[in-house]
Amino acid sequence: MGKSNKDDLTKLGHKINQLKKRILRTKISGKLEKVEFRKMRINKIKKHIQEIISKKKKK
């Protein structure tokens, strides 16, 4: 995921929201083949956010 900056958290949160919206739209349209991949991406981004927060707490 690369280096972490202060504004990374807002960008990552925005990306999670985008993926959630895409999941909702695909469930409505019935094309479910990419839903699992998007859920996996959301989990990966959440783990990255937790790492950033824990690094900031240590400092």
C-alpha cells in the first residue's frame, strides 16, 4: 500500500465508501462475481488503516 501520510486516512475511508456503493449497485443489478473481491479489498484497506492508527499511537 505504500507510505502513509496524514491525509491517507481520509483517502482510504473514501475508497471504502466507494467500494461499498459498488457492492450495493452490483447486488441490485445481479452481477455478483466481483462482490467478494470488493469485500476483500475493503478488509485490506481497513487493516491498513489500523496499522496507520497504531503507528501514530506509538509515537
